[in-house]
Amino acid sequence: MTTQLSANPFDLSGRVALVTGAGRGIGRAIAIALAEAGADIAVAARSREQLDEVCAEAKNLGREAISIPANLADLDELSAVFEQVQSDFGKLDILFNNAGTGFRKPLLDVTPDDWDQVADLNLRSLFFACQHGVRLMSPQGYGRIINTASLTSFLGFNTVSVYGATKGGVAQLTKALAVEFAESGITVNAIAPGYVYTELTRPRFEDPETRSWLMSRIPQGRHGEPEDMAGTAVFLASAASAYVTGVVIPIDGGWLAG
């Protein structure tokens, strides 16, 4: 049996998307891209001001949009996010788990608190967000879950052992859930951004030596922008990716290929 695509398989009209970590950077760019493709959106992060700005852009596109300020590492607050989405929209079609954090520190200096800070948000919270998402998507027999992995899901980098461990976990969790829900109408995939210029990565690019090394590793010869993630995000959120599940797609300017 073949799947018939609509005239525009990337059209997200009538879909509801939740994007975490959507106040800035990659999450913000993806939330706006989903709205541009037709989806109504819910955005969650710590800063209400940043979220309200994203919602204002979505509403200017004619979409419904709600901001949900929350500490997503707190599982009670995480649960409340999904409850609000269900209350306001009545369903959830697309979940984009983008919230994350990290630091650079030698292994011997890492403390248990350091580990908990990163692992609780990057992996524990993401796991239970997927659980909430599946509970809302399963009854409708349709869903798209997209996680944010990293180049550290594939490669080892100096002084980011905790971050790399969590992002390796994200990649493996993506594959495991894709298999578990393959027959349910829910696909589970991930993107793995390369070096993208954001507020968090700016110090790396502003250091001349580090910037020179980074540019030497990227075949395209430029760093990524948050908007470079948008096209793949819309693809994975849409009907166009109906037969794609369990993959981690690098968006890295050729880093892993070089």
C-alpha cells in the first residue's frame, strides 16, 4: 500500500505543536517555523517575556499561541505544561523537545550537583515529556515527537562529558521510542545541530582561536543559524516524514561528513 501525500505535505494547518525551550535560539526559530507552516503553538520555557514575544509573532501569522512559563526540570511543572496544552487546545499533534543546558568542565571537577543540573533537564525531563506526549497522541493515532540531540550524540568533545552523556542518551531514547510506538501512528526522531550561533554559544565564537578551529571543521565554512534548523523541523513534524522514524538527523554544515 502506498501513502498518498497531500498537495502540500509540509502543511501543518490544524495541527497543535508544543515546543520546549522556545524562548530563544533554536527553540524560538523552530516554534516560528511551525507556525509559519500552519500549526497553532504552545511554547514553554522559563522566561514569560521571551515566550510572549514568540506568541506575538505566531499570532501575527494568524495562529493560536499560548506561552507557558515553567521550570521544565521540575516534573510537576512539566506535567502542568501538558495539562494546559490539553485544556487550551484539546489535543497535541507535535512535540518538539528542545529545552536543554550544559557547561564545560573537566571530568575531575564535575560535582553531583553539576550532573543533576544537566541530566535532569536534558534527559530526565525529556523522557517524561515524551511520556506525556505519547499519552495525548495515542488516542488520536497520530503524533510527531522530535528531540534535540547534538554532535556529542556522535562524537566525543573535550570537557563536555556530562552534556555528551545526556545527548547520547537522547539519541538512544529517540530510537527506542520510535520502535516502541512504530505501529501507533507516532513517529519519534531527533535533530542534531552542529555549532549554531546563539546566546549560549556566542563566547565560543568570540574567542578567535576557538572560532578558527570551529570554522576549520565545518566544510560549509560558516556556523549555523537557528533558522537553519527550521526546514528539517517542519519536515519531521509533517506528513512528508510519515515513513521516517528513529533517526537522528545532523544539521551541521557537513561536520560529521568531513
